[in-house]
Amino acid sequence: MQPATPRVDPRLPGHLLEPLAGGWSGETFLQVPGSGGGDRLVARFFDDARHAPGAAGIQAALLERVRTALPVPAVHQAHDGDGVLPGLLVTELLPGERGDLVLARLVSEHREGGRRTAALSALGTALGRIAGTLAAMPMSRTGLFADATLRIEPFDLRLPDWVDTHAPRLGQAGWSDGEVADLRAVAERAAVDLDGAAPCLVHSDLNPKNVLVDPATLQVTGVLDWEFAHAGHPATDLGNLLRFDREPAYVDGVLDGWFAGSGANSGGGADRGSGEPDRRRATDLARAADLVALIDLAARAEANPVVRQARAHLRAIARTGDVNAAP
């Protein structure tokens, strides 16, 4: 992918749009005001074909829906694509540092000197609480948001069928028929475990890269990039947080926060999850729910670091039959 370059847009006259670092899409820009002054804002363009024409309106509606419960940016403008200009969402610029950078620094310090265990736990708790809060926001059915009213278009995703759909591309990535069969067997067991949960609001890309954190207090200052949000399984966002980052102090903190945020989605609250069986069950469900994303990542043609990491984790899962396996 070519680096993003500055751009202009007739809907934002007098503003210079400078690429923001950190995103994979190259669609997010810092909106710098001209000589007249004003606030520095964030402009997100929905250029790619993967975006629905109403993507900007959907994200604006989602941010409004969750703003009383989660730290999200205020919306300044939302323009859906019109066939000539792409969709555009303009939001406030929130303070904080990307969560993945904060987490990597804490993990490095912890491994080098045995320090920062409490900090890792505190950051995990802050992130887990976000996932738990979302898991406690009920949805009427499972599906994708169709428009700015957040009308849900139902879909029925079964994990074994998901494996079958992605099997050709996994084969192109070097998977043998036996490995795919082993993965499908894991998916069949996971589907049984996941069945019957009440749907909730799912961010679906809730990893530290999409969260802003105050590096001093380790509190979350912003939850960003709601592009893949949908109504789905309450363990999905927990699975994303636990996918690759597995330092014990961090994992324990994430689970603490998830249960405190009513992540059990079944009347559970801060008093739940104190016992090891509850925590193990939550982790198993999270890793089972995360198979959807892992399979999609592993089957992609491009071999960026995240895709390579997903392939390694998924192969370990298929080989061992354990959703918690890691390379």
C-alpha cells in the first residue's frame, strides 16, 4: 500500500488534510485549520469498495449511541458517499497515545526488569472494561448495521461454514487439506460453545491499536475506528483483546475489566469472574469467538505482520485442537 499523501476536499474548504500515522487504510487525516484558526479535527474518508455508501452515517450513529458509556470522539460532520465524493466523517481529535504503543512499552519494561506488572494489569483492566461495557449493550438480533438508523440486516455465520468458505485461500497460503480439516473440527466444537448467547454491540476491531490511552494514568481516552461494528457474540471483543497479547498480568487485567463491565452479558457484574472456572470459561469463549477474525486474517493474500501472526496462531490451534494454543 502506498503511503497516504495530503489531500483536499471541497466539503472542507480552507483545511489542509495531513495523513495520520497508525492506520492500515491510509484513509484517516488530521484536519488542520487555515489561517482563520479553529480546532484540529480528524477526517476519515471511506474510499475503498469495502465500505458501504452509508458507512459515514452508520459510524456517526454508532458514536452517538455509545457516547454516554464510552470515551468516543464527538462528530462534527458526516457525509455519505454520493458516487463522486467518498463518504467522510469528521470528528474531534482526542488526547492520548495509541494503546498498542503503550502496551508494547510496558511489556518490554516488564520483561527486561520484572517491573510494570501492576501497570500491565491496570492497562488490561481499562481495555477489558471497554469490551465488557459493549458486551452489556443488547441488540435485537445478530447482523450488520444497514443504515444510519442502525437497522440490523441479519446474517447467520456458522464457524464450520466459515472455514469452508476460506479453505481455498488457506490452501493458497500453504495449508494442507489435513490442516484445514483439523481447523474445521475445532470450528465445529467452538460453534457449539458459542451457540445461544444473546447478541450485543460488537466493535469487532477492539485491539490496542484502535484505542487511545493516557500514558500516565493508563485510562482509555478514546475508542476509535468503528468500521467493523455489528451486532454479534458478547465474547468477540474480549477475544480481540486477548488474541496476540498474552502477558499474564495483562490477560488477568483484561478479564477483571471485562467482568467489571458486565461482560458476562447474563446478569453478571463486578462480583462475577472472581473464580477460576468463570475466567477460564470466558477466555475459552473469547478465543472461540475470535476464530472468525483469525480465519479471515490468515486467508488474506497480503502477508503483512498481522496476517503472518494470525496464520501462526491459527496453525497452532488446528494442530493442537485447542482454541487457546499459541505458536
